[in-house]
Amino acid sequence: MSNPAGSRGDRPKKSAQVKRLLGNLGHHPIPDPPVLPPPTKLPTPPRTLDAVGRKLWKDVVGGLLQLGILSQFDLAAIEGYCEAYQTAVRATLALQQRARENKQAGIAAPYFCYKAKDGGWMPYKEVGVKEKAWAALRMYAIEFGFTPASRSRVQLPTHPPAGPHLSSEQQKVQQFFGS
């Protein structure tokens, strides 16, 4: 997969901060990342997110803040991650509703298909929406290092930092999430 920005070679799979958390498995030197400003205040979920998206937003932002790797420049990508998730959930719920309606009407059809005028089976539009949303979600998860394989290799301290050496923003996060 080549870098869309036009630079040579493949784009890095994980950021330097994520590599440090995971451990330097390849034993290659990890370049110092540019210092990106953390959010100036506890980020609030965007208005475009519904209840499902807001819950995910709070979980993701809270977790990244506690790890100390959230930058204000990450917020738009996190919004995209949350929107993709809420879209996938909405499409799944719509397909489940269609399946219930088909069952009540006595139509024996797979939950994701309907009988077309020509007698063949056609997938509902929600199937494509759901598949595209999950593909986008996977893309964001890879960018942030949220995949199960990456998460299983994260090396964190056994006791989360607490107390006065935390920034005021990190203390707010711990109070907000009850850590």
C-alpha cells in the first residue's frame, strides 16, 4: 500500500507513540514524533453523533487522553471513526427491522434480501451501507492501533498513574470516567 501523500515507500503502519506503547518489536530506531498540542479542554462529542456515536467518542477520547497520546488534530479522525460505527449500527438495526417485517408478512427471505420483480433476490441498500461503514471503521481502527492484534501487544504500567503528577486535563478524564 503506497503512501497517498506522494512520498516514497509505504506509509508507517503505526505512529511512533503507538510503537512505544506496543514495544519496539522490530528493534528499529523509532523517530521522535513531532510534538502535537493536546486538546486545550476535554473534547465534547460533535453534534453529528447520535447516542451510539457519543458513547464511542467518550470511550475513545477518554482512553487516548489517559494514555497521553491524543492530539487536537486527531479529533476529526475520531469523529469519522465514531460516525462509521454509528452508521454500521444503524444499518444493522434497519436490516433487523426489515427481517422482522418480512417474518410478520410471512415472507421467507434472508434478512438482507428482498424478492425483485424478476423473481430474483436482491440485497437491501442497507447491506452496502453496512459493509462500507465497517470497511471505514476498520481503516480508522488500523490508523489508531485499535485492532485486537495491536491492543494485545500494548505494554502499559500495571497501575495507572494517579495523583498530582497528572495534568489537570488527565485528572478531569479520570474523574469523568471514574478511573
